[in-house]
Amino acid sequence: MAQVERSDTIYRISSSKLFDEGSLFPPGIRAGELTFVATDARDATGQVHGGTDATSQARRALDNLSTALEEVEQRLENLVSLWVLLTHYDDCDAVLRVLHEHFPDPSRAYPAVTVLGGVKLEAGCSLRMDAIASVSPHRGQLSVAEMPLAPGVRSHGVRSGDLYFLSGVDGREQRAVSADPYEAMSQQVNTILDRTVVILRSEGLSLSDVFRNYNFLSRMADPKSKDAHRDTRRKRLGGVFKPEEFPAQTRIGVSSLGKNILQRSIFIATSHKGKKYVSSDKVRLTPGIFSQSVRVGDWLFIAGQDSIGLDQQTIGANDLAVQTNECLTHIKDIVEAAGGGLANVVKITVYLLKGQDRSLCMSTYRKFFSTQFTNQCMPTGLTIGVEDLHPGCLVEVDAVAYLGAK
């Protein structure tokens, strides 16, 4: 077993078998009962060898994921959440067939799975896997009879302790997609929320127990579609949450989610009764849309942060370096408002608008942490090239922090 570096209760996964962007993203982090790992088909040298097809890359990515988990004495069966990120959504079926080889019995061990397509990945990779594993002994599979699943997915989600990770939910079973973009998106948002309510109810939960929400839209560039998502979500959740207590949200535009699918949503809910909404007065508030962050036990889930200031105006228009720095500053301010610091951040996802320079974004990222960060255990994470973000924004960043670390 390779060395696992320790910083109190946060462990940095390290292995000579894995590609390690140590100055950016280590292969994985274990904190408390959760382990975060992002892998693809690259070997330790950063090269993709062998077949370039999605099936071959999926097998190698799962092998790398298994290797990373072994470093903290876990296995693929410990996975509770798995995002499959594809450059070509048409590879979905082939990749999921590989996944099902590793998880032949979805009633026993199968992660909450979400497939996203049309994202840009680095180094010639056709897919990436973004995973969360858990050592909690209190685990259960979520399965609701007659409730549709996203294409190829075989479980509605996983319960791990008092956290519930749902597989991606969409409206693919609708008979038709309206010709009107606003009506079509509104219909699918309502369908997604209706289905989520049923899944949560099967576990004795309700929509009010959701605290984290990721929304991926395939036609986000269409103003009508974007407005419909905002309006419909606000109307539905407004009957459940106070304006200042909406779930923390990330909303991202991707190019493909499958035929007639306008949105795929990921929800994390909790049975923990002490969840707290944390805000920094240095970061803009968006009541009735999303909260800055939500704390559940020792975990702080931070909403997608972009370069919008307190005056709701874009900071650093057309300047990727300025915007990257601004996003990370917001993350820092929110964690500090929760009583922590950058050393508590264990996972970061960077969503980079198509056409932007990843090297510039990452050099800014590296400089930010080198000047602000005293702990050598950098957060794990990844960058994803995406189709659309908030108007005027070139990059968006979300994060998870573990506040149990001393």
C-alpha cells in the first residue's frame, strides 16, 4: 500500500500507480467517513495508453478508482455517488455496460449514478469519473418500483448514514417535448421534482430535506429555457423553503443529456435535523434561488460560485484569471464564515466555459492556493469544460469542506 499523507483527519491519497496533479488536484482525499476521488484512464505518467474507445477508457478509469480506494482500505462497493462525464454522450450505453460488470447486483451495492455528456476533458480523455465513497456501516440502496430511471442507471440512489445521494433524475419518460422552450423546460422541471418527491418519500423524507442540488441543462443558452428553469424551480421550492434557505445549487449548461432531455438534476438530502445555512457577508446573496452553503454535521456543501459581486455585477469581465481568483475567494470567505478555512476544503470542481484557456485558469488556481494555503494537503477535484454558465461568467467553482478536521 502506498503512503497516505495525513493532516489530522484529512488524508491525501497517494500512489505510484496513479496520475497525480499534486500541485493542483491529488488523486483523492479521505475526510471523516467520506472519500472523494476523480479518475480517468491516464496512467501514472499522465498518458492514455491502449484503446482510445470509451469501453477501454471506462475499464481503466474504474481500475484507477479501485486503486485509489484501496489506498484507504476501501473498495468499489463503498461508492455512494458516481458521476460519469463523457465527451460524447453517445458513449453512455457502452460505459454503463462496463459499470454493470463491476456492480452486477444493484440491490446490494450500486452507487447513485449520473451521466453527463458533451463536456471537455483534458489529455485526450473521453470520460472522467467523479466519485464519493463512504465507510459508514449504515448503508442502503434506494429503489422505488415503477419510478423511471435515467437511461442505463439501475438504482435511484444510496443512503449513507444520514446522507442520501440520489442518482440523476430527468423527465425522459414524458410523451413529448413542447415546441415552446419555456413550456418544455417548465414541464421537465416539474417532472423531475415530482419524481424526486416520490423517491424521498420512500425513505420517509420530503423535499424539505434536500440541501444540495446540481442542475445540468442541455439548452441553457436559450433564454426562455433558462428563465423557465429559474421560475419553475423557484415556484415549486418556494412552497417548501424560506427564500434564504433554498438548497445550495450549481447550474451548468452541457451540450447533451440524451434525446429530448433538457435537464438532469442531482439531489443530496439528509435526515439530520441540525442542518445550518451558512453565508458570508462578503459574497452575494440570492434568496429564492439558492443559498451560499449548507452545513450538515461536519460537512459544508458550497454552492457554485462565480465572479458576481455584491452589486450583482460581473467582476473581471472577459478576464479568466480575475474571475478564477474571485470564485476561489468566495469559497474561502464562505468556509471562513462557517468557522473553517481553506485547509478544510477537501473537494473542488471547476466548471470552465468552452473556449477558455485551462492552463491560465489552473495557473491562477495554483497561485491562489500557494499564497493563501498553508496546509500541504490540497483539495482533490477536477476541471470540466462546459457549454454555458451564468451570463458574463467564464468559470464557476463549487466545493465541499470537512469541518471536523482540527
